[in-house]
Amino acid sequence: MKKVVLAYSGGLDTTFCAIHLSKDKGYEVHAVLVNTGGFSEEELKTIEDRASKLGVASFKVLDVTKTYYEEVIKYLIFGNVLKNQTYPLSVSAERILQAKSLAEYAKSIGAKAVAHGSTGAGNDQVRFDMIFQTILPEAEIITPIRDLKLSREEEIDYLKKHGVSMNFEKAAYSINKGIWGTSVGGKETLTSHQTLPEDAFPTQISKTDREEITLAFNNGELTGVNGTSYDNPVDAILKVQELAGPFGIGRDIHVGDTIIGIKGRVGFEAAAPLIIIKAHQLLEKHTLTKWQSFWKNQLSEFYGNHLHEGHYLDPVMRNLEAFLADTQKFVSGDVRVALMPYRFSLIGIQSDHDLMSSKFGSYGEMNKGYTAEDVKGFTRILGNQTAIFHKVNQTLENE
Amino acid sequence: MKKVVLAYSGGLDTTFCAIHLSKDKGYEVHAVLVNTGGFSEEELKTIEDRASKLGVASFKVLDVTKTYYEEVIKYLIFGNVLKNQTYPLSVSAERILQAKSLAEYAKSIGAKAVAHGSTGAGNDQVRFDMIFQTILPEAEIITPIRDLKLSREEEIDYLKKHGVSMNFEKAAYSINKGIWGTSVGGKETLTSHQTLPEDAFPTQISKTDREEITLAFNNGELTGVNGTSYDNPVDAILKVQELAGPFGIGRDIHVGDTIIGIKGRVGFEAAAPLIIIKAHQLLEKHTLTKWQSFWKNQLSEFYGNHLHEGHYLDPVMRNLEAFLADTQKFVSGDVRVALMPYRFSLIGIQSDHDLMSSKFGSYGEMNKGYTAEDVKGFTRILGNQTAIFHKVNQTLENE
Amino acid sequence: MKKVVLAYSGGLDTTFCAIHLSKDKGYEVHAVLVNTGGFSEEELKTIEDRASKLGVASFKVLDVTKTYYEEVIKYLIFGNVLKNQTYPLSVSAERILQAKSLAEYAKSIGAKAVAHGSTGAGNDQVRFDMIFQTILPEAEIITPIRDLKLSREEEIDYLKKHGVSMNFEKAAYSINKGIWGTSVGGKETLTSHQTLPEDAFPTQISKTDREEITLAFNNGELTGVNGTSYDNPVDAILKVQELAGPFGIGRDIHVGDTIIGIKGRVGFEAAAPLIIIKAHQLLEKHTLTKWQSFWKNQLSEFYGNHLHEGHYLDPVMRNLEAFLADTQKFVSGDVRVALMPYRFSLIGIQSDHDLMSSKFGSYGEMNKGYTAEDVKGFTRILGNQTAIFHKVNQTLENE
Amino acid sequence: MKKVVLAYSGGLDTTFCAIHLSKDKGYEVHAVLVNTGGFSEEELKTIEDRASKLGVASFKVLDVTKTYYEEVIKYLIFGNVLKNQTYPLSVSAERILQAKSLAEYAKSIGAKAVAHGSTGAGNDQVRFDMIFQTILPEAEIITPIRDLKLSREEEIDYLKKHGVSMNFEKAAYSINKGIWGTSVGGKETLTSHQTLPEDAFPTQISKTDREEITLAFNNGELTGVNGTSYDNPVDAILKVQELAGPFGIGRDIHVGDTIIGIKGRVGFEAAAPLIIIKAHQLLEKHTLTKWQSFWKNQLSEFYGNHLHEGHYLDPVMRNLEAFLADTQKFVSGDVRVALMPYRFSLIGIQSDHDLMSSKFGSYGEMNKGYTAEDVKGFTRILGNQTAIFHKVNQTLENE
């Protein structure tokens, strides 16, 4: 019997795939749920129970949160990556890592086929296919939902017929949760002019009083929160989320280009990602030189876009990561952040690597290292070429 | 008698310069206040009255708000320019235009010298000198404050001796006001770890109830607010400021590289600039293609930095403006924005040029223009090179 | 009868298409040869004679050399575009313009289908399809060669059966000729390690004595050669080709990424394009400022790649062209070039806009505009940030 | 007695400095010649003999060719750096390393002053000062030539008076020789319109018959020539120079922006640098992916410019080097090059990492990995956004 590894999430589509592939198609189905931080223990238990009744040969949960951090999130922080200046790539980043983990698992058990439940209408199909065809070039990629083009009702009928009992009600908003943010799609995000209502967001707002927190960074990585150190940066991220989430911080709507060329819009809430990226960025403003900042911004934008579009395995991504990692050598210090309902503000930083160090002159006061005459000379030379340009071309003659 | 045009602001330093240049140095001083929107009629009257007593040959107010918009602000909006992702370049942009206006005025009256009151410690001296040496290559540039290195007390004594009566008390925070934002510097901004207190900001918060406003853009320019059209975009900007300012929106602290190589930190409040830029950017997300957005971001960052550093007259700036202007051809439509205390959120847009138009397929639903098979083929080819790379180099063999 | 516009070149594949579409498929075939400078009058006559016997409803030659120059070549010169630092995009640029001209012609005669003879293995199919689906979104795109996957022998048999007499012998090298260069593909270019033999190149070398020529540029456009002015820049290009071609100048092999992700290799000879681009570039080195050159290079590389990949109609291309055109304002003057067998060298330039003008100081001699003290001050400030960085981080302590 | 380390080259200016600093100024002068490959044993002996008579406390030759390669040249090869598409940065790169070596030597012997013989008119003063002020922030920088502004004749008189006998005749062309190329400045390079005469170049042309050579690269580094391996890449570079130099290959004139804002022009001959860079680049075209090439080009241009302008110690340079080094992982293989009088041509490459490997499909033939249908789907999706853009905006309606 041919082994297939199925990307399983416990939802309607992948439950359909599990039954369809094993019962209709005769595959030995190995259902794998790749957990990037979006599932509680309870949820996983429920999913596992149900999976056992679908005729699959095995069901496995791969907890990849640490790998997710090391291989993806870390660089999104180094690069302060917010797609279109807004979105921390919550879902895009997750899919990449899920696809990669699945492909490696398939290779490890010798499966010659992989399956996913994506439709033919979105980004995820491209991300899964691209990663699979690279890591498993010989494997068959099976996508029942995309190929059969079933309606939701047809899927439900099929599942009922096969004795599956689950909540078949369509949620008003489709939610995708992970450690790097939660996406929220629904009625309003299909239009251009409406915003999501308050109750579309899963987090309940339970804090209203201003709080201050301190984030400690070490070579660009979040290693402490409020004085507590964390060996695993994932725990530090979860701590920030725990503290800031109840304020309703980090909600917004992302509008951008999908891989397939149309525009897409999706809501999200991502308190920890937003706070961590902005705090990290402030620390960088104090510790990097001008051209380090410039090139980091230029390259990070491409890095984020290329990741979003599923090109994670293009070797240029490793090259860019080498650049980003190298910039973080002195990005160490504490950042103080104030949390308030729906917003946060950055108070300031303390760092041994702060280039604003008053030892070397303060802005607005005369500096120990140079004189007013130096600045005059500097300016004369700095403006030399532009001055020559206008003289040669007499562009300012008649103004 | 040698004519000198003095950049006059009515403050301590330039008042000192006016007297010093006319009485001690024997120049025919033409004091010019270049108004970029930071002075009320009353303030101008007071300044004019005082100027007439300083022995200057003439005093003139140049109202350049319209030129400021046409030559600078317009492109800052087209480019969504926020230096270091934060600061709308309020002061930097203003200085450039002031220096340029002064130089042109000096040329028009045949003055062979120009003077400004900058110290030797900041960015402004570089901006003034660079513009002056380009537009007036033969003119002498006189900078008494920078050269004499007087203390505040010495200046005050000098002014008192010359019979000047003005408020000599040092304000707790130095404020620079203009149509593109107000900067706030003081005790806390000289450190890295403190933020400005609420009362450092000049605007009083008087609105607390959520309001919604609609901004109308035409080819990237703000032409209407709440249904009212404005012939002069400056008026539209002032209207947004009037509506949003009382919410305390747009306050933040900018940290960045000064022209002279040290780090600087400055607070600001800039409700209108922030709202207009973010609204404009959202409209662009709906109307520009992926690569238009990418290159706009890359080039705008450089444009903002180069402007900040005083290189406004480098011809590359005109080239970049030609690019930016060309991208705005279809950036037209309405953006709806919600205003709340200390923050705003973008609700959505309506535009005839919205590429998310449902006529051509919606994200997450199958599209009229292509099939699932197309996407499969697309992905196979799109991932071709990366797949070949890994096969050739056997990089994934042992994973 | 359904009208189809067929991209016709007179070769084996498109001759097959003409008969197949009219006789087997019953289309009203309008065969169109888009001439971008690769055909002589004689060749066109021969092709026309043959076309008349293939059962097509009409045959038409569109001479688009002027449009080709105005819409494509001009910007390739402005941008000094050499793909992978080598290839003037001879074929890529031509295909774009051919596809665009065909699509516009199809629209003008109300054809609801367009056909081209590309195989499924190369770049051209993508370029044709992309342009067609944008300009003619409702039209059917017909590609018999790609779809039928016939062997060369099968096509020949088919043509013979239909009474076509033409030279069926396969040339050792496939040649594509146009005003912006001639491509040469064959046995050696299918490998990575061999170069093309001398006789693979169509041009015979008939000049051996060094000659000097002068190219006159006006706002970046070639307007004169050896003292003669040309109203139509196409004629100036042809003149350069006439003078330089017989030296065997401009031969090389391009290796690069195809649109479909594999690497491709193709020989070319392009005397005029190489000489014009390099001469233009030298003139720019004398007339542009540092940052104009920098950004031109960065953007032109993308422009060339995007064009090569068929994205000519992406509006970002117009934006980049606006930038490029704006940089050419002062790129005017004469460039003197020495021609020798297989190579050329740039002698120098003369231009009223030369920023090396000795009026403003010569390199290596003290300048009128500044003093040695100015340079000292300049350097002190210029190196300020790097010096502070190393002090703060004590990176050089133990070296 | 105050120790000063003098950058000594044996020429007129630094010989003057040696005597002036020791005899007139009373310094303990430590003359250091930093050899980056431009001096023969004989030349060094002559210089040493003369130095011993100038009253200096010590004379030392630092042979830094290996360091020069490891810290600079290696990255110029990785980045295929040719400033303004022409110049291998022969002199600029050398000055940086010389300044750095001198500063480190001064630190090691506890000298509190450093001296160099630059004039106030060129780039070198900026490079020396920038490196010195960063590595030796407390040290005095002494520049007698720049400060005293002596004429050549005054210097000669001074030296004669102090009993120095050397060749005081001014060479027609000033030559600067090093392992990464030889610069040639003189009469013609002070103008824009003339080229250097044949005899201005130091290398005599003694080979006329075509030769082929093979360069072996390993992770981007040149490790073999014609089948011989070299432990020290400097020896491999010298071997290429020995083989190619006598052909007169690699001569050209560089025109570009000096650090001080004026344009400069300098001739050079650099057979080995040109051949190595172009061979390396060809190997990269076969082994890197499209986006690796794109970003390498963009970043390398900045890297070369920033190095040229003396910013070697800006930490962004280390970050860019990390990127460049990471791209070289699979840039290994052999490149075959044909040498001819005044020119060379690249024949082809052989590499295990060649992405053109015929195992994965050849350009122009149908590929094993995908079908014509795949390409159709690919194109449909790839052109999706542009097609939507034109539909929405009806830009093509009336064409």
C-alpha cells in the first residue's frame, strides 16, 4: 500500500482528505499535525481522538515551535519584518515551516506521496507545493480539495456518511493561531472598505490599566522579559503575549499581493510580534550605524516578501540570513515598553552598545571629537559635487 | 554697505545675529522670516514689531507654505516617508525649504552674504550651508552663533545691553512648529531611556470620543477631507490637523543618525502627517502592483535620508521625484480613518482603481481568470530553479 | 469564420501554423510579420511570396523599428542595460515589442484569437502569452507547436504534403537578427564548457585597421555619428553597426536565468549595442552625480531583468522609465571610440555638462572651492560614526 | 621623544616627511613601508639603504600581501567588484590595508602620532585619516605635505640640502603598483577627452599568440591555475598576472567620483584582477540562483563604493562580507579563458554545481520536470496582476 503523509489540522478539509485518501483511494495515510504553537493540549487531544476514527494508519503531532523560532521567527525579528509595513507574516511563516517539517517527516518514513488540504484559491497551496517539490522531488503531491472542487456542503455530507461527528457549523470568522500571531478572515476582509468588528478577534480585552514591561535582547534575540531570563526564546515570546494580549494590542488589517497575483486582505492580532519587533527596532536605532540600518531595511523587505511567496528554500534566503545575523552582534540591551488598551509605546532603551552614549558627544551640544570649523569643512566638501553640478549646468541661473 | 540676508526666526539667537551684524559688523541686514506654517498672524506681528527695533535695513516675511507643499511635502506623501519608520521629517524638510527660499531671496536683492543662527552642534548648520553654497556659490556665509560660541547668558546680556526686551526665560522644551509637524526637544530626549512627559507636547487633548473622517486622494495628493474639496492641499492638511490634533494623535520619539555622525533623539507630534501618510499608503496597497510598492519603498527610504541630510539639490532627488510622481497615476480614492485618543485606525478604502476589485476574483475564492491546474503549473515552474539547485548540490540528501 | 492573427516569421514553425490553422482548423488566418530590423527587403519579398500560397486570408508586414526604439531600446540605452553584465537583451526586447504590436493589430482588426509558433521549452512563449493575455484578455491564445509537440521531421512532412517548398535543411546555428543585436544558438551553447566557433557568427570580418568614430548624444539619445546628425535614432544605430560590425566587435556568450527557472546560454554579436551602451555610460560617468549613477545601476538591473521576463506591461516599468528619462537631462556630448578587430576602446568625451570641468578644480590638484583644512574637517565628521562605534564597542582594543 | 609612525614609500614626499619630522620637528620617526605587492626585493633594498640615512629611528617593511588578500581582495572577487563597471579598485583597496596595518603597528609600539605624505587634493588623505582616527582615536595625525603646501622644487631643494641623493626627475606618468593592479596617471588623465598612449603603461607586450588558461575556484576563491594548486591565493593571482600581463590585457581608464566630490580619471592595467573577476563571475552565472545574483550585484556595488571612500571599518562592511561569503558555498569549478593581445575571452566552465546541468533539462528542449501545460498555467498566474491592473484602469482600451 502506498504511504502518503497528510498535512492534518483537524478541520473539515483535512478530515475529508484523511477519509478520502484511505477509504476511496486506498492509501496508507499518515496524518501529521505540525504544531507551530496554535494548539492547546486539549485541542490536540480532541483532534487525536477523532483522527483515530478516520481509518488513518497513524496520527502524529510534530511540535516544531523551537525549530520555527530558530529557522524563521528569529530572522523575522532580526529583519523587523512587517509585510507592507504592517503584518508580521504570521500565517505565511508558519506554512513554510509546516511544509518543511512534513516533507522531512515524509522522507524519514519513506513516503512517496504527500497530501495537503489547500484549495486552488489561495497562497497556501503554492507554499506547500513549492517546499514539497524541492525536498521531495520524486514524491506525488495530492490535493483532493483543490482537485475535487467540492462545496462545503458536499464535504459535510461525505463526512456524515462516514460517521464523522464534529462541529460542522461554519464559524463567522476563520481563525489561524500560532506563536507569531493569529489571523482573522471573514466577511469584512473580502471587501476593501470595511474593518473587522471587535468581536471578530479571539482575544478578550481584560486589561485597561497602563503597565510597563522590559524586554531584554541579546545579539538581537529576546532573552528576557521583566527581569526573567528564558533559555527558550519561544517562552519569552509567549510571556510577552500573555502580558500584552489582554490589552488588545497588535490588531490590524493586512492588504497585500498574494502569490497568485490578486490582492488579499486579512485581519490579525499579534501583540507579541508587534511589540518585540518594534522594541528590537528601537534598540537597533541606537546600536547600528546608518548604513547598517539602510541595508537591513532594503534586504529585510525582500526577505519578507520572498518568504511570504514560499521561496524559503532559495539559497538567497540563507545568504540574507547570514547578513542579518551578522548585523546583530551588538544589538543587546533592555527596551522599556508601556502597554495600554489597543496600543503600546516605546519608552527607551539601555545598552552598553548605545551609540548615543554621552561619552562621545550629545546631539545639540558641541562634541568633544570635532569643532565648528570641522563641520564647515565637512559641509563644504559634502556639498561639493552638487554645487559643481549646478555651476556647470547653470540650472540655478534664472531662479 | 554690504548687504546680508539673515534667516530670522524672532528667537534669541537670530535676534542676537541681527544686532551683531548691523551694529558690530556694519552690514546692511535684511532679516527674513520664512514661514512654513509655524507662525500665527499674531506671532508674526510681535516679531515684526521687535525686528523694527534691531537696526535692520528691512524685515520681510516670506510665506512659502504652498511652495513647501509643492516642492517637498508632496513627495514625502508620495513616498510615505517616515524616517526610521517613525518620523515625518518635520524639521528637516522645513529647513531645506527655508534655506532655499532665503538663498533665492538673497539672489533677487543682490545680497552677497547670507547669515543663519545655527550652532556648530546640529543638523541645521549643514542644511543651510549646503543649500547656500550651491545656490549662492559666491556668497559669504556668516554664522555668528557658531563662530562666537557664546553662552545663552552672554547672548542675553548682549541683547539687554542693546535694549531688547523679550521673554528671556528658557522654555523647558524647545518647540519647532510647522505644517508638517512639531518637534519637541528637552531633558528626556538627551537620554536614551526616558520618554517625554505628556505636558511637553504643545497640543492639549480635548477630544475623547471616536470620530471617523474621510480623506480623498487624487493622483496621490490629498484633495478632500470629509467631503469638502480643497484647491490648496495645504488647507486640506491643516483641516486634518484641526480634526485629529486634539486627540493627541501622532506623538512619538525619533531616534536616528544626524548628518554629523552622532545619534540624535527628538520628540514630535504630527497628527496630520501620520494620518495622511498611512491613509495614502493604504490606498497604494490597493492600487499599486507588487513591484511598484517594492521599489517605492526602497527609493523612498533613500529619498527621505538624503533630504534629511540636506542633499535636496542633488539632481538625483529630481530623478527620484519623477519616479514617485509617475507611480501616483492611479492612486486616487477615498480612505476612511477612525480617530481615537492617542491613536487612529484605518477602516478601509474605496477606489475605482482598486486592484482588489471583485470583478477579477477574490482572494480565497476561485478566480475567473485561471484554474487550479494553472496554479499547479505556476508553482512547478516558479519553484523550478530552487528545486534544481538542491538536486544539483544534494543539500537536502541527509536531512 | 473566426479571425486569428498569427505571429509569422517565415520559418518552419510558423509556416506550419499558417497551414494548420487555416486548413485543419478553419480559421481566417491573418499572418503578420513584425519587423524589428532583422529582415532585408529581399527576405521580406521571399517570405511574402511564400505566405501567399499558404491559404492565409492576409499577410502583412508591420515595420516597428521606430516604435521598438522609442518604447524599448531608448530605455535600454538610458539604463546601460546589459543582462548579467553581458547581453544587450537583443532577442528579449524584440519579442516584447513584437507581441505588443501583434496584440494591437489583432485588436484593430477585431480578431478574437492570436497564435504564435513558440515551443513549450523557451522564454518566448511566456513573453507572447503574457503580453497577449494583458492586451487581449478575452482572446484565445493558440500555440500549435507547443501543443502538438511535433518533431521537426513531422512538420517537414506536413509542409511537403501541403506543397510548400522551402529550404528544409536545419542550419547548424539558429540565428535571430534585429537592430539591437543578433543571437546565435547551436551545439556549443547547449553545453557549459564550449564557446562558439568563429564561423557560427553571421558577420564576416572585413576590417582590420584601427578606426576612430565619434558618437554624439543628446539627452542620452544617440543623435549623431561622425559628425552626421540623424533624425531617426534607428538610422544612427544602423550607421554604428555598419561601421563597427565588420570588425567582429561585440561577440560574446550570455549565460543566465530563463523565465522558467533553468539556466540558458546563447551567443550573440551586437557591435552597435555594445559600443553605444559603453559610450553612453562613459558620458554619464562625466555628467551624473554619484547617487544618480548608483540608483541608475540598481534600477536598471531590475528593469532589464523584468523586461527579459516579459513584464513589460507592469506599470512599474513606466515608473522606472520616468526615472531613467529624468536622469538624461544633461547626458549630452561627444564620445570618441576606437574600433579594432574584435574590440573597441573608449578614448574620451567632450561635453558642456562634464562635471570634471577644470573650471572647478582638477583631481590631484588643490581645488579653488576648498582648503586642506576643509578636507580635514570633512574627514573628521565623515568618520565620526564609525569611530564612535568602535570606541563604544571596544572592538579594536586587542588588535 | 615623541614616537611617530610614518607611512613611508621611498618617494619624494615621504622622504621629505622623514627628514622634516626627525630633524625639524624632533620626533622619533619610525618609517614603515607597507608592501602590498608593489615592490621587488631590489627596490626594497634600495629604499632601505636610503632610509637609513634620513635620521629615522627605525625602518621596517611590513609584508601584508596575505592579509591584503584575506581582508580585502577576497571580497572584491566574491563581489566581482569593478567600480563604475570598470576599475578593480587597485589603489583604493591598497590604501585601506596600508592605513590599517600602519595603525596597528603604531598601536603595537605605543606611538602616539602617525604621519602620512598625502597632499590635500586627493582621496588618499581621507582614507588614511579615517582609518587612523578610528583605530588610533587619541593619536595625532601629521601630514606635512598637506600642511606645508610645498612645491616639488622646494621639496627637492630641501632634500638636496640634507644630502639626499635620489632620482629627482619627475616621471612622465605616476605609477602605483600592487598585486591588485597598477594605476597610471599623467597628462591625458587630467583631461576628459584623451586616452593614455601605449608607452604610459609599465608592462611591455611580449606575447602575441593566443593562449588558453584554466582557473580553478573553490568556494569563490582562486585556488589553482593551469592544473597547479596554490595554498596561498596571492601566488595564484601572481601566476595569472605572469601569464596574462605580457598580452597587455586589462588596460583601461577609470572615471569616477572622488571622495571629495569632484570627478577623477586614472588609467590602470590589471590583467589578473580583470580575468579573475570575469572568470569568477561566469562561474557564478552557472551556480547561483537568480536572486542570489541580483542581490550580490546590488550589494557589491555599494561595498565597492564604500570601500573606495575609506569606510572599510564601518561595521556594515563586515555584514556585507558575511553575505558575500555565504553566497560562495557552491561557487567551485574550472573556468577556461583564452588570452590574446589586449583582450581575453571566457570559453566556458566545468562545475559539479552547474545549474545548467543537463540532468535537469536543457534550455530550448522540453524539460523532464514540467510540461507545456505547466508553463501555460505559470504564465497565466505570473501575468495575473498586470492583466488585472490594465483591466481595472482601462489603460489599453483605446490603443
